[in-house]
Amino acid sequence: MSPSPARRRVAVIGTGAIVSGSHLPALRSHADRAELVAAVDVDPARLAAFRELAGDGVTGYTSTDEMLDAARPDLVLIGTPPSLHREQTIAALKAGAWVLCEKPLCLSLAEYDNIAAAEEASGAYASVVFQHRYGSGAVHARELIASGELGAPLVAHCQTTWHRDAAYYAVPWRGRWATEGGGPTMGHGIHQFDLLLHLLGPWEEIRAMATRLVHDTESEDVSTALVRFENGALATVVNSVLSPHEVSRIRVDCADATVELTHLYGHRNDDWVYTPAPHVPSERAAAWRPPAADVPSSHTAQLGALLDAHDNGVRPPGSGPDARATLDFAAALYKAAFTGLPVHAGEIGPGDPFYPAMHGDHPHWAPKERA
């Protein structure tokens, strides 16, 4: 038998709620494979509180570069505001560490390509947190759709209708292009439409609308889109922070069944429902039941998949071209909404105004118009 891989040395950058509430429990669940050795935060009081919560053995730093030089981690988990992600991810990659970064990994396709270049130069990899892909219910649904067991995908709906008040947007970095990268399209709905893309595969064309209806932000507070996938399926996508009844939902109507996921911030097997078409025999539909093992969608599940990849020296899921496709979808949604024109997958590249910034320097949406 080959020896078990050594425990990976892990550092966290940012010690706020998402790291304390999601990344730290994930690390504890994988304590046999990963050891938290360092934490970085510019706020000494917050850093001290996190170190007390994390337990012995975690050295605190107020500088990312200092931490990387001193701790030499194998893996860095990033939970800072979005505008810091690119710089911190590239610094970790240059130090030889793999990265798992909160969404969005960066603020534009241009930034993503900077990270891809740093990956290539370092040999390390950067993944973005899209934890909804990793629950057992999502894995099962994807396998059924991809195998053709449910018939050809025909119609889909992806809904992220959440509610955020004025106090939420009083946090200085929220609602601004330079610090958040966009509104609910980038900061909220991206989880659900990433899962939609994961289930249905490559998209082909998007038409969209976006507007500000309530919040005085630079970016939108609601967006909608119509999408055509390469397999011919048509989908609607709604991203909102204006909805009193909060829900996250995906529905895919295939030729032989409808599969529906309804949840809010995470799902389990019971949140997935399969409705067979009238012509489908009951014994065939019975085989669609989710697996006995119920793995919730979570940072824990995604961290496990990343550690598996690290152990095997292969590109982790949620990185590279796979993750770039989700960011390309977001950029295309903005371009379609702001220009009123259809946008095709892969058309946004160097020279396109939507390549360096999601607002595309559009007169109505560019930051200077909201100064």
C-alpha cells in the first residue's frame, strides 16, 4: 500500500464571517488531511478573535506576503472582499500554493486571464468556491442529465430571488464595480447559474436586461436573461436582491422528466424532486432516486474534492476553463443587458470593453456616471 498523503498546510486570508462560518468547519471536517497553520487579516481584533476560535497552532499575520514567506502553505483559502481576490490569488500562486477563493474569483475576464497566466507560471491551481456543484443531489442530477437518462434537456429556469436592504449596501465595497464587480448577477445569482451551467453544459447565446429598481448602487439590483445552450435547451435566469420571499431554484424540463431543486443557501438530497413524464414506466422513474448517502452542498464537500485533486496532482474542479466559463456567462449577461444585443459564448476578449470590466464602460453604468 502506498503511504497516505501528508496533511496539507493551510492558510486563510480574511477572517470574517464566511471564513469563520464555512471554511473553518470545512477544515475541521478534513482535519486528517489539512492543518490550518496561518491566518491573515488587516484588523488585529478580528484576527485575534479568529485565532481564538480556530485553536492552537494558528499564527496570525496582517500581511499576505509576510505570511506566504513565513508559513509556506500548500493551500490558501481566500475570503476577503472581491477586489482583493486577484492580487491575493496571484501572490499565493507565485508562492507555490494552491488557492480556493470565494466567488467571484476576480472582477473581470481580464483579471481571470491574469490568474490563468500565474497558474501556468507556477504550476499551482486556483479554484473558485461554487459549493452547490458538490452536494450529492447535484452530482446525481448531473449524471442523469449527462447520460441522457432523463431525455434531452428542453427548457430550464434558474432563479435567485433574494432580499438585501439598504443597510447591506451601506458596507462601502458593496454595489460598486471596482470593489464587488457587479450586483446580484456577480454576487448572488452566480452560484445558481454556475450550477445550471454545470447541469446543462456549454451555453451558446444570451439576451438580457438589468436595472436598478430600489438601491442607489453603481451596479444593478435585478437582472434577467434568456439563454440558448449548445444542446438546444432554452433557459431563463433571474437574479434579484429585491424579493421578500427568498428562494433559490433550478428547474430543468427534459423529454422524460422534470428535475427541480428548491432551497435557499444550500441543498440536500431531499431538495431535489424528479417528476416523470406520463409515458415513463414507474420502475424507470424509481431508479432516479437520489443516492443513499446525503452529502449537503457545502464548503466541506468542495474542499474534499480539491484535496483529492491535490493528492493526485491534477487540476481541481472549479478552476481553469471550467470556472472561466461561468465568469464569461456573467460578463455576457452584462454586455447583453447594457447593449441590448445578443451575446455569444466566448466573444468577449481583449479589445472588448466588457473584457476589463463588467460594466463595459457603458455610459449609463460606468462608475463615473454614479459619482
